[in-house]
Amino acid sequence: MKIFTLPTNRFSIFALGIASALSVTPTLSAEVDTSGWACEFCPFERGHRGHYELGATEVSDDSAYFGDASGYAEEGTYLNVDGKGSYRNDGYQMRWTIEDLGLDSRFAEVSGGRQGRYDYHLAYRQIPRHIFDTTDTIFEQVSADTLALPSGWVTAPLTSGFTELNSSLVSQNIESERKSLAFGGRYMLSDRFRISADFRRQKRDGTDVFAGSYFTQSSLLPRPFDYETNEIDFDIRYAGDNGFMKLAYYASLFDNSNTELRWDNPFTSSPGAEQAALAQPPDNTFHQASLSGSYRFTPYRTVVTFSGAFGSIEQDEPFLPYTINPNISTAALPQTQLDGEVETTNLAFTLTSRPYSKMRVKLSYRYDERDNQTSQMMWNRVIADTFNSGEVETNVPYSFERSKLNLSGHFDLFKTVRISGGYDRTTTDRDFQEVAEQTEDSGWGRVRWRPNAYIEVSARGGAAERDIDR
């Protein structure tokens, strides 16, 4: 339904006004009082304006394929609301949008602000994922992280020996839901300073298919999961006549409600291996601070840009035991949690210049480092909660450094001829890799002849050399 309509006679009034104005003499038109005139066709809107639609949809059958991401997964009647609207008054404006409000795939957004002073936004999105709706399983979810076999289940070394299989199967949809919430805004402290802040939360929960191993057999498990990720962005920016500078902070916080998954073994097993366990993705955090900017040197037609970002990744979730099989003896864990930490560094610099109208040069440099500071420990190796291999393994904290230098440019030798060339040098240094260091140098040159807009002839050549240190 429409909640706002334009008057149907507006255009005829406008045409009549034009005709009347053209018919008066110059003497009379000079005496017309325009103080009460109103512009009905000016682009500056005031007040409320909106358009909304209400509808209904009938779905004849259940279908995961049809309902995946659409919200029409089950048979029935669905009411739905869509629309958008706005409000404007004295420099303030607000806009809103709603889509599929009556479905599980709904979306809503509100944004607004006052031009040149502040703005804000708020958005919510929900997306259902329906992968399979015809799947069956013998497992029953008795808690958030435990799958159990039905009572009276008879184990066997092979699936052909599962005498209670058919009577134990129950329907289990493989589906999940993602809900996203985002809000934030900007505020102008002055003509040159601006602060911005944004927050995003994404929550995913449901059931997926997960493989559980028992050394020589395995099961496809209906694994429940419940993930939440929160992200924070904050920055303050200064804008000058010839450049800008921005100081920013970013954080990503991941939380998993289930630290492990335990399930009963439907196969014949050795004593103590009637149940297995496996760790799930651990909680972790990432924090990063960055500084970036750009400056234009007008007399030299040169622009310099730079950025530097320094981050830290941490993970300190408690470890599961080597095994939950009480009949397997192992040494104690070397530590109860990982205390993992990775430091990241990202630096970039670019200079572009056009000292002459026929010449352009570019110099850029980038440096990336991943410094894994996680301690190395010696660990026992237990195979699928079945036996201790007797081997000892060490965790490997991989790290690397990579830098890249680039120099390129071109020169218009004549109006129709341009020569260009460049040089690149990339250096990579890795830890715990077969190739520890690698350096690659490459260069290229090009000549282009373009006599008109329809013909272009070019020739290019180059060479590269790579050195490695094992």
C-alpha cells in the first residue's frame, strides 16, 4: 500500500501558472507579489514519504532446496511486508528499508543524520540455510556437545551388522541460521576532524555434517554448533588541504559455545573406546592498530601515501585431554592451554610523481610479517581414542617475512610513442620450511606506438631471476 501520493492536479497547476505569467505585460509583472509563492517541484523534500507492500505466499511442499536462504522451506502460508521510507526536516534526514519482514530471511535497515555534522546506521539481517531435509540419523543430541546412541543399540564391526539400524533412524534436518547486527556512525568534530565507530555481531547456529573417526571406521555426525563473532572498528581522521591522516583500531572476537564434541561409537570397539571426543574451533581474539595517510605536493605533482598496521592474535582455550579412553595411559599434557600468540605487521609506502607532462614514475614498497610466538612443546600422539602410538611430536609455529619493492614509469618520447619500464624485487623469509629464504628480481620494458585511436602496436620484454636458500 502507498502511504504517500502526489496530487494529481499538480502538473496542470504548474502549466496554468506558466501560461498566466507569459500573458501579462512587463509593467504588470513587475508589480506581482511573489512572497506567497511555493515551489512544488523543488528537490528539497520535507516530512515523511514511504511505500510499503503487504503480501502472502503459499508453499505447497517442504523443500530445503527451495527454502535455502529464501525462508520458504516448509509448507504453509507466509505473510510478508516490504517497504522503504524517509523523513526530512531542516537538514536532518532518516531513511529506512524493510525486506521480507515476515520470513526467516528478513532484513531491516535505518540510517540518517545531519549533513556535515553526523550520521548513523543500524541494520539487521537474517539468513536461513537449509541444506538437507531428508536426512536420518541414529544419534540423539542429549546435550549441547554430546551425541548418544539410542537405547537398545547393538554394535557390530560393520554397518551390515547393525540389526537396530532401521528402527533407530530419526529425521534430522541439516540446517543453520545466521543473524547479523550492525550499527555505527560518524561525527564531525570540526571541518577537519572526524571520528567513526562501527560494531558488527554475527551469530551462526544450527546443525551440520561432521566426520567422526574410530581409526578404521567413521560416522557422519549431526554436529550442533553455535558461533558468535563480534567486530569493532574505530577511527579518527584529519583531512587537510593537501592530504589526510587516519588513526584506526580494529578488533575481532570469536566465541564458540561448544568447546568439544563427544559421540558414542556405534561400532564394536576395544574396552574404553565406546565414546570419542574431538575439540571444536577455539575462542580467539584479534586486535589491530593502524595509521595511514596521504599527502599531495602540488608544485611537484607528487602524491605520497603510507599505511602501517600492527596486530596481535591470541588463543588460550584449555586443551582437551589426550584421550577420554581410561584404558590408555599417556604422559601429562606439557601445558593446560596453548597460550598462542601471533604478532602481525603490515607496512606500505607509495610515491607517484609526474615531474613533467610527458613523464610519470611510481615507487612502492610493502612489508608483511607474521611472527608466531607460540611456544614449542613435545606432545604424545593418541590415535582416534584407540591406542597410544608411542610417538612424540612437536607443534610448529610457522612464521614469515615478506617484502616487495617496485619501481616503474613511462615517458612519452613522441606524441604517438611511449616507452615504459619497471623493476620488482620480492624477498621472502620463512620459518620451519624447506625453502627458508627466497629472493626474486624481475625487470621489464615496453614500447608502444599509437598513431590513432584505432591502431596500437607494442613490444615488451623482460627477465626474472630467483635465488633460494635452503
